[in-house]
Amino acid sequence: MKFRNRTTVSMIRLNMTPMISIAFLLIICFMYTFDVTEPEGDFEPNMPLVAAGATAVTDAGLPPLKVRLVADDGGELSALQFNGENLGNGEQAFARLNSEVFLAISTQHAIGPDQQKDLEVEIEPDYNLQYRFIVNAIGACSGRLGPNGVPVRYLSKIKFAPRRDQ
Amino acid sequence: MKFRSTRVSQSELDMTPMISVLFQLILLFMIINWFKQSEADERRTLPRDQLASPALVHRKHSVQLNFGYRRDPDGTILDQQPSFFFGNEQVTLDQVRPRLRMQAQYYETIGTDLDDVTVEIRADAEIPGGMVQELIQMCQEPEIAFQRFALKATEMPAGL
């Protein structure tokens, strides 16, 4: 009986060059889409010119909501006040400020919906207060994050009171 | 007489690696350009806030001011006097007025309304807030007269 030798293995040479090239391309693509820096955003408050002794009413004839930030000697926040009411300090104070601003605009909306958009916040920080607290106060007055992460805007008219001396 | 057949060997050039390398070069140049365009100065530690959101519309005209402390790579403050950083050059708050004036004059020269120019303030989280107020007031002075401001902050994920 005759057997044919059928067990000759044909060597297929696979060209790896295109595969490696595409792998490099993918790596570079992922590098390009990867965010190296932390995502940055900003606040764009409406900042009217503020002079010492400026009128204490807004365009709508309403007194501005007053936020006072008191600093200790090290520039840390020692007290946060809203319309003269002390809200404490730390993270909870900003949460309370957020609630107070919401309450104020809700009340204003009930009285006069047209005037609500003209409502202003006046922020008065101590000179040596660290800038981050001012940004947090602006954030707390601007709105809050909704349950699905979408921001709910309260106010856009935010201005600084005349600068306090050092 | 015997003639040899003049068979021309058809050598095929594999273009795949060449095209791949070309794509890689294009991508590399794109990345380099992307880094160059970013004017952000990563030496500043920006304040963090949940509501800081990127501008919805691209600002056509903006003046970016990096204001903060000179820090070492670990973040330790080396100089207690905050400065403005223009590339490798540093100027103090008292010295920045002529630069702001120059910027305002530039926009006036090219016929851009200063109301359309946004001053983007990238200030360090720890600098005295009064200095930022001083800067804004300086920008609003009649001979400079910038009106729009954006206070930069790092987006903080909810719950942090």
C-alpha cells in the first residue's frame, strides 16, 4: 500500500509590519484623546464698575444680596455672612449660602418674576482672604448641580463690593 | 544560438508601512501643536468648584492672565509675592498695568470692541482675593476699559 506524504507543513510568513504600525497608531490616538490636564471651567460673572459709595440698589430697584467673607490672619475663611446673617465657615457654610440664595430668588420670583433676573449678589471679601473662598462663594451664588449633573443656574449678576483695605 | 529570455521581475513595493509612518508623523505634529496652543500655565493651583463649566461658545478674543506664586515642583511657595507669568517673564501687580494697556490698545488698533474681549483670570487658589479685585478694577480703568471677565477654576467632580 502506498501512502502519499501529505504532511508537508507550508510555512506562512506573516508580515508583522502593518500590524505593529497600526498598534502604534492606536496608541498615539489614545494618547491624543486622553486629557492630560484637569478639566478647567470658569465663572463669567457680570462685573459692573464698582466705585466706593456706589448706589446700593440694582437695576430692578432691589437691594443686592450681600455676601460677606471674613478672613482670619492666615487668609482662611473665619465667617461667611449672607445679608448680615452668619452662616459659619467651612464647606457647610457654602451649602447654606447656596440654600439661602435659592430661597431669596424663589421669594423674589413669587413677588415679581420679571425682577428675578435682575437680582444681584454683592460679594465683599476681606483683602487677605484666599481667592479660592471667593470662587466658592461665586459658585454657591451661581447655582447648584442638578441630580443628573446638569447645573441649575440661580444668578449671573455677581459683583464685588468696593475693595476693603489690607 | 541560445537566447536567454529577458524576463523582467516585477518587484512590488509594500506601501503599508510607509503610509502608517506618515500617519504617525501627522498625529505627532498634531499633538505637538496641541500642546503649543495651550496657553495654560500649569504652575498655578487653580481653585476648585463644582459649577465651574467650560465656556459654551469659543471666545474669539481673550486675554489670559496667569497670576500666582512661584512654586517648586512639589508646590511649595518659593516667593510670597504673587506675580503675573507671561511665558518666562514675571511681573508684579504694580507692573502689570502697562501690559494691560498695551493689550487694550492692540484690540482697539485691530478694530475689536473691548466689550467682546474676555479677560481670563487664572489666579492661584491661595493668593489674597483682594489682589484679584485690584486686578479687575485695574482692567476696568478708563484707559484700559476691559468689561468682561472669566474667573478660571478647576472642575471638581460632584461629591468631592
